[in-house]
Amino acid sequence: MTRTAAEVGPDFVPRRATSTYTVELDGEAIVLDEQRNRLHLLNASATVVWACFDASGTLDEIAHDLAESVGIARDQSVAEIVALARSLAAEGLLDGIAPDPGAHGIEIPDVDVSGLP
């Protein structure tokens, strides 16, 4: 059963969509969504959280671990990580979540590379 981004909560176990590819540059990440042909830029904090979205724990567990490591309140960490997960899910970047209608990332124009050596 596919959920919507609004249904993502602390009990959700996030997994990056198989159509995504990530490149980290200077602590930030560029995520390519190959299925929708879009790029997404993640800041340093979001990049750390994105790396944790490997289906090994719930958002609550991820938030707890990150809150301890950076010294912020767990409630604050849970709220921020759930909000980030909902945003990424709405973009179609998480498995099991239907993307929200409308494009939000940067569309990549189709380029014909068949004639290149």
C-alpha cells in the first residue's frame, strides 16, 4: 500500500527510492531522481539525514541518534526529521510514498549524447 507524504510520521522507516542517485560535494548533496528526471539540492544537515534513510530504522530512532550526537532536544529533532522526510517523500524520493502532483526539483532537459565519441 502506498502512503502519501502527509502520512509520514515518527514510525515510518525511510528508504531512498531506487531511482535516486546521490553525489556529495562539500558536505551537501545533489540527488538525481532518474525516474522523474529532476535534481534536488540538500544542505549539509539534510545530507546527513538523507544518508540515514536506508530502511534500518524509524524516523524516531534516527532523530534520537542524531539528537544525541548534536546535542539538541529529541522532540525538536523528531519534528524536524519528520518534516524533512515528508518534503523528500512529496518529491518522490522515498520508497512507498506517492509523490505529490507537480514538479518541485530542477528539471533536466533531455540531451542526445548518441553522436558523442
